[in-house]
Amino acid sequence: MANIFAPLVALAAAALVSSTAPVSAMASVSASSNGQQQAPEHSASPDEGATSEGPSVDAGGKLDLMCFGGGSANKAAVANAWGWNNAGGYGSATVMGQRSQGFDDQVSLRIQNGEGRVRMPRTMLPPIHGGDDGWFKLKEIQIKPNEITASVAVNALNNPKLRLDRYSGAISISGKAGDYSGRCRRFDPQQAERQF
């Protein structure tokens, strides 16, 4: 029986590998040689984001962002194989792994009074997750002059890292479920006009 399983496992593994070709992210983000996003030089003060309606996010004001981009999500993949030999013996093999699924999506972000939430790409969400209508709480928010960082409370085992470059508008979300990168712009829900 053992001589049946070896080729079956190899066949199932080959089928799984062929379906897991890496998918490149759908949005480009400027990067330095070490793979980290790089902000252009800028000499503006931290209060540059202040609006006529209130203080900047540094001073506890409200920040609403709409981000467009894409990425790749890690999804479970299963391959099965069956085989028989001339002596009437048979066997089967199942190989489990992960495949990369590319996607384009929009991310929304809101920070106010040091607290925040983000609407994650649906493709990156695991089957069991928390959240409220697609919105997830931001933990450990760090608001710095050049960037905003936080972790997203998807569930107890999955807390993707979020990084937002305040000069270029580049956003990245990276965790167990996959990676997302895109560009953000300010968005005022009370003043924005509907597209249709």
C-alpha cells in the first residue's frame, strides 16, 4: 500500500502548488531598498491636516480616509488524489495548504480622539471574525508626524498591522490573512457629494 501513497501525495502536492502561484498586489506603493514604504521629504508642521471644522488628528480631531488599492489574501486550498494498482490495492491522499488570491478593494478609515476603526477588505477576513458591519477597532494607535500605525482587531488570533504614510497617503495592511496596499485621500462624510 505504501508504494501507492507516495505517487498520490506527490500528485496532490503538485496540483496544490500549481494553484498557488503568487499574485502580485494590484496597487503600487513607493518603497525603499529595504522594502519599507518611504515618505517624500516634507517640512510641514504636524498640524497641517487641520481643517476649518476642527483640529488635526494630532490634537484629537477627526480623520476620515477613503483608500483604493489591492492585495493578495491567503486562502485555504485542498487537493485530493486517488489511485489503484494491478493487484487490486487502492489508496487516496489529501494535501492541505494555502493559495494566494489577488483582489482589488476599498478601505475606509476613521480616527477621532485617539480611537479609530477601519473597514477591512472582505477577502482578507477569516471565517470567524469580530467587527461591526465590516468595521474593526484599531488598537495601539500611534499618531506620529510622518505616519500613523495601529493593529486591527479582527479576532483574538489575527491582528494585522496597519501603516499609513501621512505625506504620500500610502496605506499598507499586513497580517496572517494577507496583504493590502493602496492610496488614501481625505473624505468628509457630511460634505461629500454622491456620485449618482
